[in-house]
Amino acid sequence: MVESADIPEVHHEHQHTFGDDDFRKLTGIYVGVVAMLLSITSLGGSNATKEMLSANIRASDAYAYYQAKYLRQTADEIAATQLETVLAAAGQMPPAARDKATAAIARYRATAAREESDKSTGRGKKELLAEAQRWEHRLARAEERDPNFAFAAALFQIAIVLGSVSIVAASRPLVRLSGLVAGLATLLMANGYFLLVDLPFGYLLQLL
């Protein structure tokens, strides 16, 4: 017959307690997840940097081409105006010469009009200006995204350090602090990808 005093002892033998070993194992998994998020953040920051460089180059090229178009258009308009002045000042001019000058004026005016806008090629001044503005918009978005990733990466690294120290010291408060830092970093990472909130990174960078 089993005595009733033995029953609690059997119960204690099967009772599992959450000790330091379990804590270290779970914290190690947590640190691995944070390291994965750091990698995703680094990828986003790298893409934002590449986007900034590419958009800046494309916008500069479009504006340079626009400037070249402007100079050509101005030269064509000046040439057409000069020929018109010559025709107006010339009292008597052979018909062949007048027709040739008139054709040249029309040609210069048509070329100047194409320099202003050319929908067939998309390389007129109007189209180039719109293209440059699109690249400037992409540049501005990339510049907004980049500091989100930079601050998120820094916070993830801090969270990993705190988590690693908490494993060695079996410190619950440290891993909780690490979780708070990692949570903030995750929000910044998400904001870097989606730009949900406009954050004052310019002011923060000035303080640093």
C-alpha cells in the first residue's frame, strides 16, 4: 500500500522548473532572430544607398540633357529670328533666295518646337524635366529611408550585445531591455521599407 506522504514526492519528481539552462537556450534563439532582422535591415540600407546614388546620377543626367536642349532651342530660335529680320529688311530679293530663307526659318522653328517637347522620343525639354523630377522624388524617398535603416541596424547590434551578455549572466532584466531595443529597431526597419512615419532624423543627426 502506497502511503499518502509519498504522493507529493512523486509529483515533485515530474515537475519541470524553468531554470538558467532553459533561459539561455531561449535567449540564444532570440539573439539569432535579432541577428536575422539585422541582416534584413542591412539589406534594406544597402538598397536605399544604391537607390540614392542611382537616382542622383539619373537626375543629374536628365538636367544636363535638358540644359543642352535649352541651348540648342535658343540657337535655333535666334537663327530663325535673324533670318526673319533679314527678309524683312531686304527690299528686293530673288524668289529662290527668299524661298530658301523661308524654308530655313520654318526648319529652325520646327526644330525649336521639337526641342521644347517631343513625345515621339520622350527627349524634349518638357519630358526631360518631368523625368528629372521623377528621379528627384525617388532620391528624396531613398534619403528618407536610409537613416531609418542606419538607426535600426545600430539598435539591433545593441540588442544583440545585451542579449549575449544576458546569456552569460543569466540576467532576465538584460534580455528584457534587449527586447525593448530590438522592438524599437524593428519599428524603424519597417518604417525604412514603408515610410509610414516622417521622423526628424535630420535634427537627430545634428545633435550627434
